[in-house]
Amino acid sequence: MVYGWSGSAEVPARVARRGSDGVQTTSVNLEPAQYLAGYRPQSASVFIPALSESKIGAQVAVRVGILGQTIRATLFGRVSLVRRVGRPALPPGVELVLDPASVPAASFLAMAARGDVVTFRERAPRYTVERKLLVEHGGSAFETVTLNLAEGGCALRWTGPLPAVGDVVGVRLGGGLFAATARAIVCWTAADGDGERSAGLRVVVEGRGGRAWRALVAAVAASGARAV
């Protein structure tokens, strides 16, 4: 359903970009009350006052910041409602039905918006292990190794210019013509003084690629790799 109102514009946001696989990415900074007003934990959805040109069913990755807080999180989901134009109390934007892996991040953002003490200790195990992966980004591919990995994503070495936060990349799992490729969102990047670059990816754990990623993490866990 598309709602129409006359009036105000969206929250200022980074210009939305569309990845090669059709995922729209952008970033927004919201007032605490604004985020809480659009957050619906019962339905695992959140209203984002941006991307009002999206279509119902579109896949979206949004980097969300809470004004006055240092916490940032990338939320991934599908557009279930579009409000093209609005008014101050009902701005234009989209409602996202969250990917299951984004539900904890949306909850952490709500805690930060309420002023609660936020910790990240309650998360799935993260394994310190090197695994070779083929990463596809910007029309090119390169082989790299993980620094650590978990069910929700990984940190890895990056070759060449660093991607932008919010970029969509492909992570090819296994060899052969029919190897699965998982989609992932760049959550952070870093470069040290020695010129080494790294990036943090959140893997979209759905479809064949998501199943292949979970199988990789399960194999790492079964190998006795150290969890941190």
C-alpha cells in the first residue's frame, strides 16, 4: 500500500545507491524519539524516513545512527510500505520488515534511543580463524582471508581501495562453477599505518548463499576454533 500526504520532506540522508544485485543502500541519523516512534518490535519492522522512491518488496540496507549516541547499525530488510510525501508528524519514507539477522541490531538502536546502557556481549560466538574467501565488489573479484567470522558476518583483509560503508558485496563460498555466493553489507572499514586494510561485513543469511555461510560457520565451530 502507498500512502500519500502533502507536506514535508524526508530526513536528510546520504544519496541512496543501488548495488549490482538491486539492494538499495543509504544512511540516516535520527532523533531518538523519531526512531522509537517507527520501531515495531512485535512485527520486526521499522519506519525509515528516507528512500520514499522505493518500491514495495525492494531490498534495502540502511546505516542508522541515533543523534546524541555513538552507536550505529546497519539494518537490512524488505520494503513493506511506502509513504511518498508526508507532513511533519508523518514524514515520507519506507517501512522495512527486518531480516532476522537485523532484529538484534534494531533492538540495540532502540535501547540507545531510550538512553539505556548498551552492551554487545550477548551475541553469537565469533571465531578467530583464517578462511579463504572470494569477494566480489565493484565489478571485480579478489581472494582474501577472514580475520574472524560469526553467523552474522565477518572481518576480513581487503585488497585495493576500501569500499564505502553500506556497499553490497558478494562472498563466494567454495570453488566450482555452481559455488554459492552470499550477499553482505559493508558495516565498517579500517586502514592501519602499515597500509593494511580490513572491512567488516554483515552477511545476509537468506537463500542458498545464506545457507552456505551458516554451513561454513558450523564447520568452523566444529573444528574447535577459538571463540571470542
